[in-house]
Amino acid sequence: MVNVATKPAVEELKPGIKAPTEETLLTPRFYVTDFEAMSKMDISAQEKELLAMLEEMRADYNRHHFVRDQEFKQSWEHIDEDTRRCFIDFLERSCTSEFSGFLLFKELSRQLKDDNPILAEIFNLMARDEARHAGFLNKAMSDFKISLDLSYLTKNRTYTFFKPEWIIYAVYLSEKIGYWRYITIYRHLEKHPEHKFYPLFRFFESWCQDENRHGDIFNALLRSQPPLWNNWKSRLWSRFFLLSVFATHSLTVHERAGFYHSIGLDPTEYDMEIIRQTNKTSARAFPAILDVEHPEFFPRIYHCSDCNLKLTEIENNNSPKFIKFFQKLPWQWSIFWNLLRLYLIKPIDSESSRGVVR
């Protein structure tokens, strides 16, 4: 893989408040949707499953889990600068992602409360979980004398409109890949405690159960809407969102390889495991999944990662903008071409392999 250029010191909006990372295709996005269309969704086909998950959400089994214990009350000055910078970057990205989920779910809850009270309560409780995660991550950042101004993010972040069906596909994958990311790190550090340099990692097991439950809720939403899984369009969209999420994950992991090295993980092996597990899990929801074991799949996706790192190097050089534009073109074209080739690989029909609709 191409080496990543050294990142500058943490930039601040004001003392102790980190300037948000510049928005790119790889940064967590903030979403809005057609709330009226969501409120009119007929969920009767999966209402029993959704009510069962609602009862679990009401029980709030993790309500006493996110409490900072004595282990947090110490100085972290002993952590070297490179590890500190990589970890702050990981915390910021994770906090921003959780906070974006909170904003979307909270607004869905508000907009749906009169027309679809079951979904409104589910989204309200999901917003509770996401707010808890975001707050815990932001508090962890403050241990390193920096934090995010979440109200600033709310007002200044760009919001992307996604149709309800796109929201369902995207959030399902976001929650499921989040589960596999957190549980894989947790299991690795259980086997290799010498790499557990901060107590946050102890919380990942219960944390990822929230992610898993949220994904199951969106699975039920998806299966309650036949057009999202029973026609040729749904097969194309399933592959598109899987490839988009996997490509984003691979590019992000290798762009931030320093964090994974700091906890004793090989970034490429970690990325492959997350993609394989998320793809396998997605067969329970999507009508088609990607053939990630195809001999071209990982070589092409990692070629895209290499191209993305070259783009980062170009962006960080001192050339004029118009020179950078032409320097980037061949690498951008290569990413597009390789992603297209990946999309055209024959998919796996998960409906026939599953045998029954779930």
C-alpha cells in the first residue's frame, strides 16, 4: 500500500474545541429524508418483529453500561504523539457518525409520532442510544484535552437528502458494519490486552449490541417493503450500497492505518474480515450480495485504496489548484473504473440461498 502523508497537528476552532475534519466522500454524512413518505410506510408485514425489538429497546439493557469508571481518571500523557493523533481521529470520526445517526433518528421520531407511533418510538429510542455513544466518545476526546462542539456540527454540517429506501439500505449497512468493526476490535484486544492503551475499548462488546439491534430494526423495515427486496431494481440497489459501503470502509481504513497499527491490527486483514462478515450478514436482508471471494474483488478494491492515498498526497502538496486537478484525474478515473468492474462481478443470489423470506 502507498504510505500516508504525515497529518498536521490537531486544528482547533477555539481552545479545547477541535475544528471538524473537512467534509469529503469518506467522512461521515448527515442525512435528511422524505419524512412524510416514511410516516406512511406500511410495516404490518413485520410489525410483530418490530414490536418485539421495541420491547428490548424499552428495557434498555445498556442503561448502566456507559459509565466512566475509575480507570478513566488518570493522565494520558504517556501515550505517544502519533498514537494520540490517530486515536483522536478515530474518536472524532466515530463520534460524528454516531451524532449524525442521533440527528436523523430524533427528527424521524418527531416527524412520525402522529402517523406511525410504533416507528416514532423506535426511532426515539435509537436516537437515545446514538446520543449516548456520541457523548461517551466526545468525553473520551476530552481526556486528550480536545472535544467536538456538537451544536456547531448540527448547524454547519452539510446535510445530504436520501430517499427513504436509500436511508433504509444505507443505515442497515452502517449499523451492521459498525457491529463488526466494534466486535472485531473488542475480540482482538481481549486476546492481546497489551494493545489496550485506553479503557474505551472495554465497552465495545455491549456497545456493538446496540449497533446490531439497530441493524435488525432496519432489516425488519426493509423486509416490510417488498419493492426493496423482491425485484430487479432492489438487486441493483443492494449491490450498489454494499459496494459503496465496502469501498468507503477500505479507503478509510487504509487512509487511517496508523490507528489499527496502534492496537496491533493489520489494517488489510481487519478490513477483509469486516467486509466478509458484513457481506455475509447482509444476505439476511438483501436479495443479492457481492461475491467478495471473487479473485478480482480485494485486489481491485485495494487498488482503489492506493489511488485514494495518492489523491491525499496530491491534495497535501504545494501545487496550484489547477495543477492538482489534472494530477488527480488519472487516479480518480482509476477508482471509478475499478469500482465499475467490481459492480459488474456476478452477485450472489441471497434469496435462493436463504430459501425463506426473513
